[in-house]
Amino acid sequence: MLLKLEVRPEPSAWWSYASPLLALWVTVLIGIALFSALGKDPLSGLEVFFWEPVRSAYALGELAVKATPLLLIALGLAVCFRANVWNIGAEGQYVLGAIAASGVALLADPGTSRWIVLPILLAGVLGGVFWAGITACLRDRFNANEILVSLMLVYVAVLLLGFMVSGPWKDPQGYNFPQTKTFDLVTRIPRLFNGSRVSIGVLLALLGVLGTWVFLFRTQAGFAQQVGGLAPAAARYAGYSSRRALWLALLVSGGLAGLAGALEVAGPIGQLTPYVPVGYGFAAIIVAYVGRLHPVGMVLSSILMSMFYIGGELAQSRLGLPKSLTGVFQGLLLFTLLACDTLVNYRFKWVR
């Protein structure tokens, strides 16, 4: 008897939801083996990744702080991916949003109205839109591959960030560190609770979830985006514009990534530094796919991914493990998800 894969008559709806859960369990099992191979107690390793981030109100607040940019970027990427537009450069759009928002924050006076926060966030959105628009323009006018263009623009954005914090915007009283001065208190994103770093960014992310759901599943424009991704020929026959879908997907994605960057520099960080790009734009790709490109699913997957970020930091400080362990768990989750997704279209069958 042999065990072989057989094509299902139609994709399994049950496995489309169960596959991410199975992938998470497989990731946990591989993590246990990994901790054992490194000579660490597996239970202690799992504790810092899955218990410490939720054990207290402050820990939950930090979880929300990490999940907010991941969720915002993933929402934009979901619009792109459903339209078959492969924006891999959300990290660059995130960085440009942070740079643009910092420019407005640095111009503000201490006596400025608290409403200056709105122009700061708007500048972040426009920065991300501008950076994504470069990719859209090159794809539209010259048929350039959006994967390569958006990815290469990430490195341009990081170099631009390094130039700004080491040159024109460098804090003259910052002991020669490549960073801007700390933003004035009036320009900082309002926090929701005293003693916590949770800001109104969480509310904006939840509004983004609602807005994305309405756009994708309750509007004709969202329907056109998805038809263009699933069946381009049918979309053209129905009169839907592929150019409009391309521009809309990239500009929405860039705007949300830029908003995430603005919330970070005007929120938890409080200044522009070379350490703003921490991989949120790339991790959000995993968030989008683990969440099945559905706004509600991405809420859960962004929380899971932020647990990996916090767990990686705690594993470094408490267990002496390398910081790269966060990336290892992110990669494991993605690869196990791709493997488990096989069960959506295939099933195991014993044959002679």
C-alpha cells in the first residue's frame, strides 16, 4: 500500500480555514525541536513566545503596539494580492511614510495645536502613496515587473533614510548619533491609556479592517479588483480597467504602509532613526497570507506575528538566543503554511 496525493474534485472549504491552525502547530513542534537542539528548555522557549506577550495588561498593550503596523500594511497588501498585483516593497513605502511624517513633525513648534497630528499622519500616507506610485507608473508605462521595482525601491528608501538622519536632519545635540531630535510632545500620537504605549493607531487599524472589508466585499470597485486578479480575461470582457486596478491597489497599499510608518515615528519611537525599518513590510506578507487575505483573519495573524516579535526580543534577553530567531519563526510559519495549503486542493489516499 502506498500513500499518494489525489486531486480533490473541488477545493476544501474546511481545510482553507484549518490549514493555518495546522501550520501553527507544526511551527510549534519544529520550535520545540529547535530549542532542544540549542540546549534550551523547550517549555521556557514556548513561554517567552506564547505566554509572556499576553500575561499582563502592559504586555497586551505592547502586543497591540507591534500588531498595529503589521495589520495596516497587511490590509493594503491584501488589496494588492487579491488584484494579482505583487507589491513586495511595502517596507520601502513604510520607510517613506516615516520620513514624510518626520519632516512635518520637525517643522512644528511646541505651541502648535494638537491637530498637527492630522497633517503628520496625512504626510505619512502621501509619502507611501508617492513611493508606491513610482512602481505603478513603471509598471503601467513600461511594463516593468512590480515585484523587482518595489523590492529595489526598499533599498533606495533605506539609503534615503540614512542620508536624512546623518545629514540634513541630524540632531546637533545628539552626541553624533544618526538620528533626528526627539519630536515635540504636541506632535506625538495621542495614547489611549496612561502607563501604556497603545495609541489611537489601534483604532485606525480597526477602522482600516472595517473599511477594507466593505471595499472588498460590499462595493463594485472591490469586486472589480478581485475579478481582475482571479480572471483577467473575464475582467476585460466585463469592462473593468486593469490600469485602474493596478493604480488603485498600489496606491491603497502604499498609503496604508505610509500611515503605519507615520504612526511608528510619531508614536512609540518619537523620532526618526536608522532603525525604523525592522521588517514590518516583509512580515506583513506572511500576515496577509496566514490571514487568508481576509481583513478579520489578518487581525488574528497580526497578533500572532507580533507575538513572534516580542518573543524573539525576550528570547534574546532571557535565554541568550540570537535575535534572528524571530525571522526563523516567521519563515517556519510561512513554509509550513505553504505545505499545509496542499491539503486544500489535494487529499491523501491509500492505493495498492
